[in-house]
Amino acid sequence: MLELILEMTEKQHDIITRFPPSPTGKLHIGNARTALFNYLFAKHNGGKIILRFEDTDRARSKKEYEENILDALSWLGLDMEFPEIYRQSERTEIYRKHLEHLLEKNAAYISNEKNERGEEGSVIRFRNPNTKITFTDLIRGEITFDTKELGDFVIARSIDNVIYHFAVVVDDFEMGLTHIIRGEDHISNTPRQILIQQAIGAPRPVYAHLPLILAKDRSKLSKRNGAVATTDYREQGYLPQAILNYLALLGWNPGTEQEIFTLSQLIEQFDINKIQKGGAVFDIEKLKWINKEHIKHLPPDTFLAMVEQYIPETIRNEVALQGKLHKLLPVIQEKTEILCDVKQQFDAGEYSYFFDDLPPYTIDKLLWKDEREPIKAAEKLSKVFEILSEISEKNFSEIFIKEKIWDFATNAGRGAVLWPMRYALSQREKSPDPFILSAILGKEGTLARLKKAIGALENHKTV
Ligand code: GLU
């Protein structure tokens, strides 16, 4: 038994995936999905994932992009698996060793030729055996290419300057990669890479090419329709757990109704065989909905810390208002899709009635549609006033208030009681229910508003 367990553990540890971004731009959201799928597959199988910067394009590769990629991965929470970071620019020796070996066995040759500018020079070309290559892709099934049309392709500009395909194959071999999970746009690179693998004597890893991410109109995802850097989503107020959740569903689903996942649930449920072939449509509305769901699950204090910056200083810093703000927080949390919404909500005065004195009442608005007599409304509000006066400050909570008012409202007509009560407290056509409003405003604030509304109704006998 023990042996079996050991064998199984060992086997699982064999799985190695990689995330090999080119640091020529910020971490694009589509590449974040590639990172996530490699991460989930490795973690699901108890394997590991390697981070490798593919910076062979020296002119376009920049440190700042490396930093952005690391920053984004760490924000997403995918960083803990990268104890060591590889850079192709630091691996010239390793590539040279393999290149020399290929030259020695005549699998590659130096070719003197003119470059595009007509200058004499030399490159190293791969001696193409011109065979048919068939590989089994975990997502797309069997794929066959005739490599004849590739000709003797270039694998290095010089002995110390290999091109991308060569570096990738050597790295995947040296790093013991078992699975290559990458975008579908790399399918056409695979036959070249397999030829190089065979020449250097590397075993063939398992390939899985992920479906493309498409815009809503099924065009290629571009900056205009949502393809922004992962860190831009952070700035806009998306939660990393929501981004991961949404990205996981771009091309994969567990085959159940579940749509909201934590990272550990994703790891547990991820099944590479359930990845779809067809393009995955990027839908910002769906992402917002997922974000909203994750925001709802945040502990209130965590939510407050995240949105504090968007709350006006006059409220944030005023000790007398902090209790009210705290009670209002669940209301804000419930309706927030992305964190920046909170700024807009405050800017638009959505919560001002909680903090500011109310102007005089418009009687018409205080009246329920089926009960248009101000004096009757005044009577009902007076009863509400009486009931609420008897509740202690300590018990002045939504649930308790509702419990006390409910029977009266049911007997006297819910609309006729609850509409004027709600309007008296908010002066808004739309607001949370009157029990929530009362709890947020507190006993004193609630009674003061009710009193003011009763006074206005009493002084206004007809409409
Ligand atoms: N560096 C390549 C890219 O950023 C990935 C290469 C690969 O996955 O094999 O698209």
C-alpha cells in the first residue's frame, strides 16, 4: 500500500507545466488565462509550474514588462509556485551546447547568405528531414502536418543567438516539461518544435492548445473590446479572485451549474478534458457579475478597506458618521459591481440622504398610491413612530424593527404603512426597505424624520 502511495505521489510530482511570457508588453488578460490553466493543471495533479521569461527579442523585451507580469501574477495569487525565474537571455550557454551538438551531427548547418538588407552573413539552419508530424493534442485531438513546406528553417542567427523556437524546445527539455498548455495560435509552431525536439533527443511533451479568446462579435479580442492588461482590471476595481474565476470559465467549465469558484475550488475541479475547442467569448458583463458575486462574499471590513479611498473624506473622517457608514456598508457592498462604483455612487449623491438633513417633504410623494389622504398617512406614521419609540437603542436593528412593525403593517395595509415610512426616511423613489433604513439612521435619526413627515402631513389636509 505504502509503495503504491509513494508511486502515485511520485507520478503526480512528475507533472511540470510552464508559463513562458515574452516581456514585450504588460500581462495581457489572455495570457493570464494561459498562466491560470497551466497553474490549475499542475496544482490539480500535484505537479509544478515554471515561470520563464522568453526575452530572446532583446530589442522589445523590457524590465518594466517583466515587473508588470510579476506584479500581475502576484496580484492574482499565482506567484507562489515560482521559486525560481528563468530568463532565456541568461541561458545562452545551454542553447549553444545543443546547437553545437546539432551542428556536429549534421542535423543543422551554417548557411552563408544575404540578409534582407543584402549584406553577407551567416545563419544556422535546421536540416529538415521533411517528414509528416502527427501529435495528439489533449483538446483538439490528432493533428498532422507535412513539414516539407517549412524547408530548412533558421534556428539561430549565430552560435550565441538562437531564435525563439530553438530556445523554447531546449528549455522545455532541460526543465523537464511534461505538458505544454498554450494558446491555439501556437499550433502552427508545434511541428517545427517537434522536429527540433527529435533532433536534440528530447521526449515529446503532451500538448494542449487552448481555444482563442474572442470579442463579443467573435472578432479577435483587441484593446478596443476588452483585451487590456491584467493590472488595468485591478485599477478599475476588479478583485483578483473574480478575474481568476472568470478566466477559468473562458474555455472551460466543470459540467455543472456552478459559476462562482474560489481558486482552491478551481484547483480541485479543473479537468483538462473539459476544455472546449471553440473560441471563448469574452463578456465584460459576465465578468462584472462574477466580480459582484465575489464582492458580496467579502468580509465587511475587507470591503471597507478596499473602498475607503472612494468614500468622501467628510464622511470617512467624521467620527459621528462612522457608525452610520458602518451600518450602510452592507447596502453599498450589495450593489457594487466593481470597486470604483463606490466613488460614482457617492459622487452621484446616492447615499447623501443618510448623511444630510432632508429638505421639506413633497406631500404627494409621501402618499401611497391607494391611500391619498394625508391625515390617514399621518395616523399610520404616528403608529410607526410609537412602535419604534418603544424599541431600545440597542435593539434598533433591521430584524427587530421588522418584527415589531410587521403585524401592524399587515393589518393596516403594507403599502399604506411601509411606503410613507420608507419615503419619510429617504425621500427617494428607490431605496433599501424601511427596516434597513431605520437601522442605518439609528433610533434618533429615524424618529426625527418620521416626526417631520407626520408634521408635514398633518399641516396639509388635502392634496
Ligand atoms: N513566449 C510565447 C508567448 O508569449 C509563449 C510560447 C509557448 O507557450 O510556447 O506567446
